[in-house]
Amino acid sequence: MILGRVCGTVVTTIQHEGMNGHRMLVVDRLAPDGTPTGSYLIAVDAAQAGPGETVLVLDEGNGARQVLGREGLPIRSVVVGIVDEVLLAE
Amino acid sequence: MQLGRVIGTMVVSVTTPGMEGVPLLWVQPLSKLNEPVGEPFVCADGTRMAGPGEIVTWVASREAALTLNPSYVPVDHAVVGLVDDTHIHQEDGT
């Protein structure tokens, strides 16, 4: 899984039918210490994450389809949690 | 999944079974702010609606093949949707 921060949303009306009804968030990838790594990904929201929130993103197709509960979805990245705190060993 | 811009199309006369009639598009990957990043690649277009110049969302790996029907096809990048709007929150929360 990936640590990320929600930095936007993407709207696509013409899309693969498997995407219908899913909200898509633009997520900046974060390093463990919370600094952006410079890359981003677009993930389907399964945790009602809002803008600016730190989130946990599952970036694997099989797991994504299990979380969304439907086979055959062309979805690989899903926001599965909202992170309250990250504790790192010194 | 990431953003991309369609910069061209490709016509293939002989193709593997299951890929007949699937449009192939040249896509330039974009940053979240729509700036070109990295090398263009060829995407299969399951929506069959994306035209040159349009901004699309694309996905890689097995999920790319799942956008097509039949889905057991040798495709590693595919267009998932045509972007109407990308709203990026600025650092100051607007």
C-alpha cells in the first residue's frame, strides 16, 4: 500500500462502464515522513476522503476489485483508509 | 491510473486474435497539472471515443486488458476515460 495525500479530483463522464458511480481522487504519493515524492496517481475513493487528507492507497488490482466488490473492473488504485498519524522509529 | 493526452493514432493491419478493431492511440503521459512527463506509449482505447488532443485517464498492467472485451488480450496500457475536468487543490486549500 501507498501513503498519499488527496490533492484533487478527476471527472470523466465518458468512461469504461466499470468506473460509473466511483469518485476519482488525485493523490500525491508521500514518503514515510510525509514529504511528497513528486509522483501522483488517480485512485477510486472507497473511504470518503476529502481534499488535503492523508490517505492509504491500495495499488493492486485484485485487492482493488475485492474492496469494490466487483470482478472485471479496470481499477488498480483504491483509497482504502484515512491516516490519522504516522509514527516512525528513530 | 494517471492522466495522458492523445497525440496520435496507429493503424495495425495484422494483429493478435481478440485485438481486431480495437483503436490504438499514441498517448503522452501527463503530470497532475497536465504537463508532459516521460515517454509516449500506445494505449488500447476501450471507450472507442478518445480523439487526438483529448485528455484521458489511462491504466497500466493487467487492468489495461480488463478495459477490453475479450479481456484476455496482450495489452499493457489502455484508456479508461475521457477527462472532463481535473480540479487540483492549491496548497492554500482553494
